[in-house]
Amino acid sequence: MKIPKKGTLVRITWDDICGFTNSDIGEVRPARCVTIGTIQKKKGDFLIVSTSLFMKDSPRDALQGDFLALPLGIIRSIEALQQTATSLKTSKKQQGKADSMA
């Protein structure tokens, strides 16, 4: 499976683990899930996707936000929705310009 470049907005279809109690075995299966987010990093056997990034300053300029770590083995498909080269720092600069114009 080809993983798009860092910063690409993607739609990831993946299988989530489910637990079943007092169920017929024929009903037992993983739940199909969809996540829309931005590729942040492939690290070993999993992919880190951000679903939200905070626009405030963070210690040592580390990214802060909401992230999902998806093991590669549960991912069914990755569809690139939009490729972006805009970094968080660029977005902060643009936000600063917009704030000064208001």
C-alpha cells in the first residue's frame, strides 16, 4: 500500500477491534471505520494521522493536537484528498497577518 507524503489530507478506511458478549459467532467481526486526517509520520509498523492541530505555541515547537496511531495491518485503503505543503509554522504566520489586519 502506497502511503501519501507527510502533510497530505487523506481518507483512511480501517478495521477496528470489537468485543462481543453473548453473541452468535456469525455476528462477530471488526467494525469498518473511516478517518479523515493529515499524514504526519510513518513510524515502524504504524501510521500517525492528525485529525486536529492546535494553533498555539507549544514547547520546542512540537506539534500538539489530536492524533491517531493506526497499525498498518488494519488499514484497508488510503485515499489522498488533497496534498498540501503548508506547515503549521506557515499557518501561524498567516494567522498572525490576518489578526493584525482585523
